[in-house]
Amino acid sequence: MQENIQTIIDKLHPLERKVLPHLQLIHDLDTLALKTNLQKVEVMRALQWLQNKELINIKEEIKEIIT
């Protein structure tokens, strides 16, 4: 039986709760960190936990930039 939405919300870590509302509009790590006032490592941790709970899917894109 699927968990209801309130049960899922109740089980979220505070970092997940801070990041989740912004994911609809923000799709990059730097902007998420700025918008949530969290460190990048905290945002990454929250995103990984959300993915482990199958609430989001993470798409990683690695780019090499030479300046």
C-alpha cells in the first residue's frame, strides 16, 4: 500500500523540506544553494536523500569549461 502524502512529508529531513519546494523552478545546484541559504554539500545531500526515497530523479551533467 502506498504511503499517503502526509506520512511522506512527516518523514522528510529538514534539509529535504527546505530544498523540495524550490525544485519546480530551480534546476541547478548553485542556484538552489543560494535560494535555500544552504551549502552546496547540504543541497546535494538533500537531493540524494530525495532520490533514495524515489521522490525525485537527478540528472547529472558534467561539463569541462576552460577559461
